[in-house]
Amino acid sequence: MKKVLSILLALCLVLSVAAVAFADAAAKDGGSKIIFTTGGEAGTYFGFGGVLAQKVSEVTSTNVTATASGGSAANIDALDMGDAQLGFSQSDVLSYAYEGVRSFEDLGAINNFSIVAPLYMEQVQVVTMNPDIKTVADLKGKAVSIGAAGSGVYFNAIDVLGVYGLTEEDIKPTYQSFADSAEALQDGQIDAAFIVAGAPTTAVTSLATTNNVYLVSLDDEHINALIEESPFYAKAVIPAETYKMPEDATTVAVSAVVIAADDVADADVYNFLFGVFENLDALAQIHDKANELSLEFASSFSGVPYHSGAVAYFADKGITVEGK
């Protein structure tokens, strides 16, 4: 009898530990309807953002509507104006806004938002259909799309050009969206385009279906110089099969981060993270980007504090992040 009781007690202990392990996070009641601004319709922000919004809405009490937008800077403005509650932003752009530098210098620091989570790295893709353009230096005198003025893409383009000794005046700049850039490349109106998004990117994939597409690689010397100037960048490699290219492309990348206005309810931010990170397998069946998500990366941001709802979610996962 004692042996049976011991076995039963041991089994109860195991079940209790398992219950705690599987009850570390639970969706919150009382969620509200929130707007999630993403990016242009031909970019990864929009496509993946819509998938995330749908999943969060399915499995939690928070209803998320993903909308197209002008990207990082526009999303920060939308949060600041109260037109949205969540938004995507490049790590460099949100840091510029928080510190009130670069395009935010005249406006002053915008610091009424917080981090929800960095999700994945988005690569700086210098796209061309001209095989004779082999380095960034070859862009001198060429017609090049460098993103909307003041956008994250614009700053990335200026940074990359700069380490190669080029300025905006050394090229023939156009300021176009991803889709417009791809169309302009197709029509021969421009020679190259900067596109900053998680690869594969819809605009480039569509262009590559009927054309030979090349990504201009950055060499280690210039990559190291760029990282030394701005720690937001990291070296990245885009495999050849991404766009059926002759060889892999070496470039740099920044983080794609979800941010939230400070006044968004904790339950809604918690539910967003719950809907994403408790459903990675299901999300991966819909969008490949989900395969790149991890709690480790999501909790690694520094320099801008996390939203209190995110602090609570990560705490329930046994992870400490810095909040306001």
C-alpha cells in the first residue's frame, strides 16, 4: 500500500509540475479593437502583419486589424497621433524617433511608445536587373530608387551609399515604394532600387518571376565600417535561391520591431504576444517568416523600453525585459 501511495504521490507531483509548465501564459480577457499599421502592400510588413493580426484575433479577446501604411516613420506618427495602437518599425528608425534625431530632429523626440517585440531581421536589398552593377560604387550616376524621403529605406540607402563614398547627389534619386520601384525596374526607368524588408519580398519575387534579378553585395570592409558607425546593422546573407540568383548576396540587416503606444491596454499587448508566440507552428504553415521568430530574439531589444503588457508576458515565460 505504501508503495502504491508513493507512486500516486509521485504521479501527482509530475502532473502538478506539468500543469505549471503549461500554464505559464494565458490569453487575457477584456481585449479591445486595435489598429496595427504595417507597410506597403508589396512588402513583408503588410503580408506578415496581416497573418499575425488574424491569428491574434482568432485566439484572444483582442481584435487586431492590420492596415497598409507608409512604413516605419509613418507608423510612429500614427501611434503619436492616436490613429493606431500597434505598428511595425525598423529598429534604427524607432531609435531615431525616441532620441529625436535625423528626420525627427525638427519634431523633437517622440517617446510615447514602447517595444512589443523585435520579430525578425529585414535585409537591405539593393536590387538591379543590370549584371554590370556589381558593387554599390557602380551606382554612381545611375537612377536609383531610395525610398520615400525620411523613410527607413531612405536612411538605410544614405548609410550604405555613404560608406562607399557616395551621397544622394552622386546618383539620380527617385523616391518610390517597393511596388513602384519594381515596376520602374521592369520598365527600365531606373537602374537599381533599395528595398529594405524581410527576404523574400513580394515586390522582388514578382519581378524575378519574369526577369533576371540581381542583388548587389556589400563587401566585409564596408559592412564593418557601416556597423561601426551604426550598431543597428548586422551582416546578413541572402541565399541565391531566394530570387533564383546566380549566387548568394551579402548585405546588412536591421530588426523588424512591433511597437505600441504607451496608452494601449496591457491586455492587448499581452494578447498580441500570446497570439504570436503560442502559435508559431500554425503561423509557419501560413507564412515562412514565422520560422524566424523566437522568444530569445523578441526579448533582446535594448535602448527603448518594453510596454508593460510585454513585460508581463515575458515574465510569464520566465524572461525579464526592461520596461518604463
